[in-house]
Amino acid sequence: MTLRQEYNAAVEYLRRAHILNLRIDAGFERIQQLRALAERRTAAYGRERVIGSAAADARMDVVARIVDAERELDAEIDRLIEMKREIAAVIARVPDERMRALLELRYLNDRTWEEVAEAMNYTPRNVYNLHSAALKMAAPLIAEAESGKSVRTA
């Protein structure tokens, strides 16, 4: 693999954290929507004046389906968070603190380049140069992680 290919592979690997953040946020939003739906449905059923257990059975069925959907979403969010932890573990192995901080700010915290530069008190050009050096340092760690070898945190 050429140096350019390693660089591109490293960028692609680290960008997964951004997608994971989006998916985690979307999962939490869906859970909130399900909870709001459950509240509306149980409130609506509570107003019905039906004799017998049909209304109670229908209410329980809706709540059970919502709880099942929420459990599935919780499991998916846990899986996504674990994937993000794996990326964080690779970043944690970068030996230079400044480079590690840059990678964390950019990829784990979803900061823009301008925000990273401001947080690190660097110019954007310095951040881009540091990013390039950080990727060169992280590329072999990422290749190791991608090949299935164990990744230990620093």
C-alpha cells in the first residue's frame, strides 16, 4: 500500500466517527419519538370509554411494541458506541499529544477545522499540517486495527 493509500484509508477510517455520531443521535431521536408516541397513545386510550378489556389490550399491545422498538434501538446505539470506542482506542495510541488532541477534536468531537484551530490556538494552516502528520502517524495503527489485531488504549 502506498503512502497516499494509507493516508486515504486513515481519513476514511476516522471519518466513520462522524457517521457514527449522526447515527447515534438519530437513534436517540427515534427513542424520544417512540416515547412521545407511547404517551400520546396511552393518553388517547385512557380517554376511551369502552367496556371490557379490548381497550386495555390495545393499549398494552401498543406499549409492548414501542418498548420492543426502544430495546432494539438501544442495542443498535450500544453497537454504534462500541464502534466509536474502537476508533477512539486507535486515536489514543497516537503517541504525540497534540496530534492525538487534533484527531479527537476533529473526528470524535465533530469539530470543524476552524473550531479545531481555535481550540488548539493554531492557525488553520498549522492545523492542516499537523493533521497530515497525525494521519501519517495514525495510519499504521489504523491498518493494524483494520486487520483485526487487538487495539489497546494508551
